Amino acid sequence: MTARTPDSARDIPEATVARLPVYLRALISLAEEGTTTCSSEELAAFAGVNSAKLRKDLSYLGSYGTRGVGYDVEYLRYQIAREIGVTQDWPVVIVGIGNLGHALANYSGFRSRGFRVVALLDADPDRHEEVVAGLDVRSFEDLESIVAEHDVSIGVIATPAVAAQSVADRMVATGITSILNFAPAVLSVPDGVGVRKVDLSIELQILAYHEQRKSIAPGAGAVS
Amino acid sequence: MTARTPDSARDIPEATVARLPVYLRALISLAEEGTTTCSSEELAAFAGVNSAKLRKDLSYLGSYGTRGVGYDVEYLRYQIAREIGVTQDWPVVIVGIGNLGHALANYSGFRSRGFRVVALLDADPDRHEEVVAGLDVRSFEDLESIVAEHDVSIGVIATPAVAAQSVADRMVATGITSILNFAPAVLSVPDGVGVRKVDLSIELQILAYHEQRKSIAPGAGAVS
DNA sequence: AGGAGTTTGTGAACGGGAGAACAAAACGAG
DNA sequence: CTCGTTTTGTTCTCCCGTTCACAAACTCCT
Ligand SMILES: NC(=O)c1ccc[n+]([C@@H]2O[C@H](COP(=O)([O-])OP(=O)(O)OC[C@H]3O[C@@H](n4cnc5c(N)ncnc54)[C@H](O)[C@@H]3O)[C@@H](O)[C@H]2O)c1
Ligand SMILES: NC(=O)c1ccc[n+]([C@@H]2O[C@H](COP(=O)([O-])OP(=O)(O)OC[C@H]3O[C@@H](n4cnc5c(N)ncnc54)[C@H](O)[C@@H]3O)[C@@H](O)[C@H]2O)c1
């Protein structure tokens, strides 16, 4: 029987980590509509998951519920936000201010979810005259100084696929340790650097696969 | 020993389905640079996965490789495209032509990956004067007729979260059976309708979680 | 105070996916 | 034709995640 690490530094399964933001969003919705307490059943329905899974997920954080009663919405909301690390804002830089970069820069949802866009960078000098969402579009060469100035550790890549790896390399060199990549390219980064990708076309192709099966073999199941 | 279903209709694991598009992308890259044959090792490196996993994934589709030689790039590319169902274009409608909807409409990558945007819809009448990427922005009321005319089965939701469920309901009512949802909301749809979500803020929050852990407990691992 | 009714937290069973390891198959050299 | 080399396809094992089911804990009512 190994002694458990005192308080934090518990090992939360990756699958659970991916769902915590969903629970957080559900709790914020509940709080906004005035709910002060909720059961695991209610919260699970709001988050679109099984209630047993929800309870197990929350149990990794600690015992924040009350048996026979449920969870205090505001309290649990804070605990999850703290666990994720979004009680303060994370500074973020976006590289590649094209179609997608503009949309991201203009997206107001970041701010309320724990992120603050501190700079927009693009390699194309023609872009540098633009102001998007109140921020100057700056030269990619300014990356180092911006990262240093704002202590940025999260970067977003919205450049064409061919440029993605070199942008990632440059980000890593400046000290960025988490990258969100929208370009359809596999990034190679050193250990210790986190990468997540969002690939729109892949999502559509997965839907297409199931769609095709529906027409071939009627009675095929739904998509998760 | 149960007789296997003759040819297609094999049961491909969901995890494999999600990787097939990545392999397809890698094969297209290889083909573009003139490679005609590749080993599982090479292709796996290109796709960013383990070669054993790649081979197992491909084995669900059939035996398309040659032992001692490898895979024919063009042939495998076609087989995967056929399995996914992107040998012909799928008509797609996008609902909600705001920041994100504009970016999606202007994205040229869809076309080459098996999708064709046939209509852009928005509830706001002010938007209806706009032309985006060569398409008129039309009234959401036109959904039925457009879906019927083009035989659309895939819809993309890029509206605010509050509108997402009602848009989804309307889509389902018109016969759409696959939905890609960008709004931060859990959609409830009937069985047989596929839903996938892309939530930017969730991706960033997952990165933030690991980022926070790095600073608390140095030596924590990387993100998958 | 005690019992009935709720709801959490978790142990245990189960299923699916990841990776190692190897036999089977193809090819080329001699 | 035979042997050695290469690389696939598959089997086996392990691990992670999901789900069930239930004891423990709390509230409320009498
Ligand atoms: N637009 C979408 O809806 C969409 C959807 C899915 C994926 N994507 C992917 O997102 C990425 C961006 O898409 P987009 O439509 O905005 O493309 P885009 O061409 O409109 O914009 C790309 C921007 O990146 C800049 N850029 C190029 N090389 C750079 C470099 N080395 N450093 C810094 N900036 C650089 C360009 O100047 C340009 O402004 C692409 O990889 C695309 O495949 C976009
Ligand atoms: N912009 C981003 O980068 C980004 C990032 C992550 C998530 N999102 C999400 O994507 C969605 C769209 O974001 P956005 O920035 O484009 O918002 P937006 O406000 O710019 O655009 C929303 C559009 O949807 C239209 N709309 C509203 N209700 C509608 C309805 N019932 N039917 C049809 N159209 C309707 C509006 O008229 C508007 O044009 C939001 O849910 C947002 O949270 C956006």
C-alpha cells in the first residue's frame, strides 16, 4: 500500500482531463440559470455523459459532493476551474492570420474561458498593416520578444500546412510548451511539449465514413 | 466459426476509423513527392503513429500490402478513400456565417478532401446580401429545399451556442444525418444521426491543464 | 431518535485498443 | 531451386477506460 501523494499531483486519466472542460461548461450554464445545487444525474445530462462516468471523473479531483444531496454548483465549478488551471488567464499567441486566424482572433469565447490573446503574428508583410480585434498583426520575427514579455506558454498555429513545422520549431525554441495546431500536418516536437490538433477535414471524413455505411448497410449504429 | 460477411460491411473499430483520414493525408503527401511504394514504417512515420498500429489498422480494410515490399501508394490511397467514402464529393451545408462560418466557407481544403459546400445559411437577414466564396448567403428557411435539391446529408453548425440545438433539430427534420458542431453546446439528436463536435476552448483547456502541471511538478510527461 | 429515501464514491467486471512479437509470404541472389 | 532478407498480417498480452452495482453517508420526516 503506497502512500498517496499529499494533495495535488494526483494522476488524472487523460480521458477524464478531456471531459473536465465539458463539465465546467455545464456548471457555468447551470449557475447562469440560477441553479445552486445539482445531482450527478442532472449534471451528466447537461454534459451529455453517463452519470457513473461523471461521478468517477469527479472522484479523481476529490470528494466535492454531498451524499443524498449532490454537488454545490458554484463550489464544484471553482474546483474544476482550479484543477484545469483556468482560474487565471493564460496568455496565447496566434500565428497565421488568414481566414481562420481572423476568426480565432475575433472569437470572444476565449476570454471567458481562461485565455487571453496577447499577439497576432503573420509572415506576410501585407498583413502587418491590419488591426484585428484590437490587436496589431505583427511580424513573425517578433515572436521571441512577445513570448518573453508576456510569459507565453501556449501557441496556436493557423498557417498553411507547409509552414506548420517550422512555426512549431520556432515556437519551441522561444519557450512555448503547448501548441494547438489547425494545419493538416503532423508536428514533431521534443518531449515535454504538448501538441493538440484540430483537423476539420478529418472530422468530416469520419462523418462521411459512417454516412456511407448507413446507406450500404441500413441499421448501422450512430456515431459516438 | 462464424462465416464472415462477404466483402465490405466489416466492422472497423472507431479508433481506426479516426486514423484512416490521417493515413490518407500521408499517402497523398507521399504521392505528391513522387513516391510510388512505401513500407509500413515509412507511412507510420509520416502519419505520426506506431507502425504496428498502422499495419493493424490497414488489416481491417483487407490485405493491400505485399510482404517484403510494402504498400503501393496510389493503390492504398484509393482503397482508403473508398473505405472512408470520399471517392465522390459529399454535399455540405454550413449554417451560421459569422466569424467562423466565413473562414469555413473560404477554406479550399474541403474540396480536395471529398466535400463540396453547396449552401451557406444564416438567420440574420443582413447577412443575406453577402456573397462568400462565390456563394450567396441564404435564409435559414431555405434549408429544406436546399437539402432536398442537393441531397445533402452532412451539415455544419457554426452558430452561437444558444441556437445550436434548434438548428440541429431543424437539420434532422430535413433529413440530415451527420452534423459537425462548432458551437460549445451538447446536442441531443435521435439514434442514427451522427454528431461530432469541435471545441476550441476545450482543446486549449486541456493544454492548460498539462501546462499547469508542468510548473507544479517538473518532470511530468508530454501530451498525446 | 429512528427509519425511509436519496445520492455519492468506489470496487469489480468487462470490453476495446495499444504494442510486442512472430509466423507467413514475397523477393532476389546465386 | 534454395537460402537469406525484408516486410506484412496476425496473435497474444497488457493496460486503460467504461459501466454496473452497492455500501456508505447525508437529509428529512415522523
Ligand atoms: N479556414 C478554415 O476554415 C480551415 C479549416 C480547417 C483547416 N484549416 C487550416 O488552417 C490553416 C489556415 O487556414 P486559412 O484558411 O486561414 O489559410 P490562409 O491562407 O487564409 O492563412 C494562412 C496565413 O498564414 C500566414 N503564413 C504563411 N506562412 C507563415 C509562416 N511561416 N509564419 C507565419 N505566418 C505564415 C499567411 O500569410 C496567411 O496569412 C491551414 O493550414 C488550413 O489547412 C483552415
Ligand atoms: N470564431 C471562432 O474562432 C470560434 C472558435 C471556437 C468556437 N466558436 C463557436 O462557433 C460558433 C460561431 O462563432 P462565430 O465567432 O462565428 O460567431 P458569430 O456571432 O460571428 O456568428 C454566428 C452567426 O450565426 C448566425 N445565427 C445566429 N442564430 C442563428 C440561427 N438560429 N440560425 C442560423 N444562423 C444563426 C448569426 O446571424 C451569425 O451570423 C459559436 O458557437 C462559437 O462559440 C467560434
